[in-house]
Amino acid sequence: MATEDPSPPLPPAPRKRPATVARQISDVMDLPFTLVACIAIGGGLGYYLDARFHTSPIFTLILGLLGFAAGMIQLVRRLSKDTKDDGAA
């Protein structure tokens, strides 16, 4: 004898609305500023340290490269978050 499950079926999960065009454009326009700001902050701090300690531009190069790496990591994080929010991959 088969017994039926008396619980009602679960309602379907609500679908997320896709991002509006204005939201997508603002996100895309923000990405270059994020990268440039990270490089500028790292390079500026390195320049200050070079001037303070009277060294060749070693701090500027090192901190500028670290700023570039931080900017790239931030870009990848934001782009991967955007693709997860859109429901793709």
C-alpha cells in the first residue's frame, strides 16, 4: 500500500530580476576608476616613502605594482560577483 505525502508542494523560488541597463553601465564605468585609484594610491604612497627616505624609486615601483595587483584582484571579485548575480555560470 502506497502512502502519499500530505505536505503541500513547495512554491517555486522567486527569480531575480536582471540588472537594469543603467545599473550595468554604471558598474562598467566604475571598473577603470577602481583600477586607477589602486595604482595611484600605491604609487603615491611609494613616492612619499622615496622622498622621505631619499631612496631611488624602489618604493614607488614596488607599491605601484602592489596597487596594480590589488586593483586586478578587486576587478576580478566584482566581475565574478556580477556574473553570479546575473545567474550565469
